[in-house]
Amino acid sequence: MSAGKRALLRLGLLVIMICSSALFVACGVVDKVVGFFVDDGTGHIFKIAIDSIPETFDPQLLDDENSAMIARNLYFGLMRYDSDDRLAVGIADDYSISSDGLTYTFSLKKGYNWCAAGDFEAPVIADDFVFAFRRLFDPKTESPHAEKYFCILNAEAANRGEVSPEEIGVRAPDDFTVEFTLAYPNSEFLYLLAELPSMPCCELFFETAGGKYGLEAETTCSNGPFYVRFWQHDPYGKDNYVRLRRNSGYSEISYVSPAGINYLTEKDDAERESDFLDGTTEAFVYPAGSVPNTESGSILGYTAVSGLIFNEKVKAFSDPEIRQIFSLATDSASLCEPVSDILKPAFGLVPSEPAILSRGFASRLDPKASSPSPSMAEYRWSFALSDGEKSDLIGMNITVPESFGYAYLLNDLIDSWYSVFGIHFGIEIVNDRDYADMLKSGDYDIILAAVSSDSGSAFDFIEPFGSEARFGIRVPEALAAEQGRGGFKTSAEASYACSEAENAIITEYHFIPLWYLPTVCAFDDDVEGLSFDPFTKTVYFENAKKF
């Protein structure tokens, strides 16, 4: 039921109950009735399960998924993503960029405060951002994220210990102004300021944490919607959880609906799903490639693409013409018809997601160019290989990791290939560890591969075909895009480099796209106002209500 209909129903019942209550002398009865029916869904403490104990809530250090998804509810940076996955200002009231793209100046909103267990409070000021970036590049911190921000003046030198962290290009002209000076233009810089490593750090609190900053509830200080009230983390125990509560130092300026969030630790995927389905928890994130098992509300975003990669060490598959013939014989749209409400047929490497589009990425691929044509595939197959070369392909398999929940859809692919090629291919489902080993060794015929992003950047989809060569394939255009990342002056230049790489990968048939895969957040039917970042798998509870 929608919030509007629910409100009308409550109003009607309220009128009836108040009129009935007029028969009673005791005004207290009426007060209780009114109090019940004007419930607006706020003040609830939400419950959600995670699969492992968070390691730290220090944003300059954390590097595990569970720490990050909780921390995104704890901190408020200069920039953020809005409910439509578009970049927007956060604690920054406004900003300006110099004409040469080297100086970024931010003015901060006033009134926000730090909060920690133990009643610590302090205003959020510009120096908190300066201190955070000095920590980020201080070699003693050993942050795994420092390199992403090396575009800042003297950042790389400071990280190598060649200059003091005080010499980096981040300063605070006054309490509510932060200024960044870059060594070279970076079209992604504003997006980097929405990520966790750029979150502020209160130096006064940090110094009192005694080297345990972010490792306990009492040593974690937050400037976002919630703060860590309690944190039970016993690696040998089963009852591990994190309790977040509303940060009054934030909610007095930006309204926060819930009273808090409880994160429960449950390692087993099936148990976490069961906890959600039986109502123990109120939200559950299904990973990309898994099959959602819920009829409740949900939010999804296409964060990955699945496709076929042919082992190009096999003589026949080393020829792009042969790979193209297999592409012509593959109709991904018809294959995903049974689950067309979840999967989307893919024509490229990069999904058409708002978070990706907001960074200016524009694919240059023509969806019609990849249209299937079994009859053309059959014609070209008739003379593309000798009978002996064709016989060498008999008995080959498509290898699929067992975590991929849509493997059954490949049965129709195998049947359609047989009708075109007259050769039967098998489907080999292996556990994820064996799959990774086969991928690393190159011991496979054809694999079902998935490429994903945890940031919504087109570069994440390109880089497996660059220096990483995850599938044993290194494409020059992907290398060029990867090497230029962080140094493009405009988003148009970055988009063009990624588009060139995508075009080379797809048109040379190094990757034959099948489906865009969603990451799904399911939630209780009585819950409204959740927002979800499918790339980071973060559920944002700031505006969530439970009726």
C-alpha cells in the first residue's frame, strides 16, 4: 500500500475513533488513539545482516565491503550521490573550479557536528578535511587508497616520504573553506570526493583514540546520519553486531528518519536470506548473478555484464572471424526471456547505468550491429573451417561458476548452437575456487565470464582487458584507457578512451555479451524511503521509514 493510501486510511479511522471516543470522559483515551494513528514511520531501528565482521570504520584505511557499506552511513563528505545516482554536493554548500582545472574551492555548510559514543561533540570544519588528506598520504598510515588521489599536488611525494604531508595541495583558508590544488587536471576528481577515503577526520578526536581510531565504537567519530553506539566483534564468537544510532549533530540540520540501524553478522548466504524472508531482518542484498527469491519491494541496478570468452589459445578460437560466427549464432534476448524482468540482453561491455552515465560515459557501439543472425552464422560456418578443425571442437564445454544462478539459461544456447554448427557443446559447472584456478591457468575451452564495477565507473569494465589481462587477453585500447585514467582533462576525453576500448573488445569478439546483471536490494513491504547503491551494495537508511 502506498504512503498516500495508508495516510488516508489512517485519517478515516482516526475520525471514527475520535468520534467514538467522545462518549468517554477520559481525555487520555483519545490522546492514545491519536498517538497511534498519526504514526509516520519514523523512529524505527532497522535490522540488516552482513556476511563478516567489519574490520575498521577508519575511512582512510578500510578496504573490505562490510566496513565500507556501514561507513557510508557514518560519514558526510564534500560530494555525494543523490537518490538517482547523480553526483551532488554533500557538506559542501558550493564549489568552484579554476579555468585551468587545477584549483577546486569548496565552501562548507555550517551547523554539522561530530558525534561518538561517550558524548563527544565538535563542529565539522575545513581542517577536518585537511587532516584527513594528510593522513591519507602519510606513509605511516599505509592507506590502500592513496594512489587514487595522486592528482593532488605533492600527494605522491608525500606518500613516498619525500615531503611532509603538510605540503600537499589541501588547505583551509578559514573554518568553512577547503581548497585543493592539483598537480594536473583530473576529470574524475569530484567523483573521488564522494568516496570514503576523502571523508573528513576530526584531529582532536583522532589524537585521543590512542592508535585505535575506527577499531572500537568508542574510538569511531562520525559526522554523518548515524554514529557507532555499540560494536561487538569477537572473531571466535557468533553473536557479532554493530549498532548505529541517530547522530543529533547531523539530524538537527538534515532530518534523519530512523532511530538507528543494527547490523547482524551471519556468514552463511542462505541464513541471511532466510532471516530476511522470515522477517528477522528488513533488507537483503542479493549479489549480481544470483536469483532473487522474494516478492517484497526491491531496488535494482545493473552493475555487471556476463558474456562468453573463447580461449584464444585454441587454434580455431584465435581467429576473430570464428568468434564472430559464434556471436551471430547467439541470441541473448531470447535466452533471457524467462527472466526478462531481471536480466537485460547485453550488446556491450558497459551497462547503461545512471551512475556510469553521470560520469559522462557514452558508448559508441551500435546495438543493431550485434544483432544475431543464425542463418548467416550457418552459411559462414560451412566454409570457415575444415572438417578436421570442426571435429576438434566436439566435446568442448562452456565453464560456469556455481555462484552464477542463471546457468540453466545456457541450455537453450547449446541447443541453438547445435542447430547451427552441428556440434554439441557441454556446460561444465564448477565451484568458484576451481573456476578461478581454471581462469588463471587458461585451462578452459569457453567460459561464462562476468565483469563488474564497485564504483560505477566505465574504467572498471575496461581494465580486465588491460594490464590485468584477467582472461589472458590484453587489448591495446584498454591499456591506453587504463594508463590515462586520472589524467584526462575532461570527462569527454575519459569517455572517449573507454568507448574506444569497449569498441575494440566487442568488435574483435574478445567478449561476446549475453546479459546485464542486476544487484538487487529487497526490503520489507512495510519499509519506505530506502536508497541503494548497487555498485557498493550499500543500503542508505537516512530517509527510511517502517510502518
